[in-house]
Amino acid sequence: MAFIKQFIDKILLSMAGCIFLFALVVWIIDLRESHLIIKEGVTLTLGGNVYEPSEVRSPRILTQTWEKAPHQKRGEKWLYDVFTPPVIYYNPVTLRFTVTPPDFRRPVVLTEDPFEVELLDVRARPYRMQLVGYLGEEGDYVATFEYVPTGGTLVGRPGKRFSQAHVTLRSFEVEKKTSTIGNMPIVESIAKAVLFDEDSGEEILLTNKERRMLSGAEAVFRIKGNSIIEYTYTEGGLILNGEQTYSINRLQVFPPRATLILTSPDLADPLVRSISPVNRGSFDTEEDDFYAP
């Protein structure tokens, strides 16, 4: 087996040598021919005509433009372009298609005066507790008060807390004041009560001879056509009537007037009006003043 392997190796080596010699001979022949061409040179023969460049003409290109899209029968905004068709909306109110966003707001035409609040009175603002009198005998008096918000009567001795009014009766006394009319002496009883106001943290002196008033004013209003319900507000208050909002801007006691600002979805701008009191038994308003907002 070793003899056969050595014999095959010799054959392969001989074949490789022959291939190498053949390639060498071919290379030598090509090299010799190239030297002959360089040594002898090559002569080029040109024709008799002189070269003239020919004119190059630009190809004629035909262009066309799209015609402007015509309006559809439904209206001028119904345009169907090739690449930009119209945006179409559906209006559920009219049950029709449209190319403009539908406006669901109800068109409002003001044929009547939109102002529906009437002024009944403007007055000084009373304190919520008023001393109206007393019961009992000296040393065992019971004070009687009017609770203004409800018009009810409250009674109590010193130390009594009136929870609905947020006050406590600190002290109560009755003074006897003697005066003369002509030669006749007159004895007048003056009741005095000191309340502690839990809201303000102050002591409030009340007497049965005069009403205790606060700074500022309050006004009484009603809605036109409703003679039963009345509303009492101070400056800055809001009267709500459906979608209307009345803001109480200013109150004046003498002469009595109220300036209100009306805002409503039906109005493009707020309506400012100064009104005077009307007769409680009448629904006809007096002449009012109008102001630009």
C-alpha cells in the first residue's frame, strides 16, 4: 500500500510541473508579442471628413393640468378633487349630510326683554337678633328676641345659647329712666341685652328701643310673574333663574336702586341694568336704566 501511495504522489507532482512549464511558455510568448507592437508602432488612418458635432434637440414634452373641480349641486363647498375629497359631517338634527361642522346651538332671536328680575325693596341690613321686650319681674326677667331670618321669637335668660343664631345671651337688664313732660314725671323702662356673636367673636349690645343695624344694605327681589317667592340678597349675591344668572353689583338705600349684571347663553354680552323698586301688587316694572357692559 505504501508503494502505491508513493507512485500516485509522483504522478501528481509530475502533472503539476507540466502545468507550470506550460503557463511559463505562454507568458513568454505574450510578452514577446507586446514588445514587438511597442517597437514597430501602430498607424491609425482617419477618414477624409472632419468631425462635426451634431445638434442635440431636447425632446418635446406635453404637459396637462387638472381642470378645477366643479361645484356639486348641493353647494359651492361640495368639491370632489382627485386627492382631496371634502370632509363630510352628519347633522342628526336636520338628518342631512353637510361639508361644514353642524351648529347645534339653537338660533336665538330676542323679541322680548330678557330681564326677568324685579326689585321690591332696598333697606339697611338688620342684625339677625333683635331685642323686642321681656317677661317676668325684676330679678327674674326673661328676654324676648326676634330671629330676623325666620321672623320667629326666641326667649331666654342670661347664659342661654341660641344655636340657630350662633349667639349666647351674656347679660340682660332693665333700666328705669325718668323724664318729665310738663309737670308730669314719666318712667320709661329700657331693656338691654349683651350677646356674644360666635361668628364674629364680638359682643353685640341690643336694646328694645331701636333695631340694631349692620353696615351695607340688602335688597328684596322676585322673578316676574311670581308674586309668592321673594329673595333677599346683599351685594355680591347671585340670583339663578333657569340659565340666567343675575349678579348683584351695587345696592343703594336712598333712593332705593339696585344694579344687576345678567349673563345668559342667549346673550352675546352681559347686560347691565339699574332698576328701581316696583309696587308689590303690580307686575309692571318702572323705567329702568341700561348700561353698556
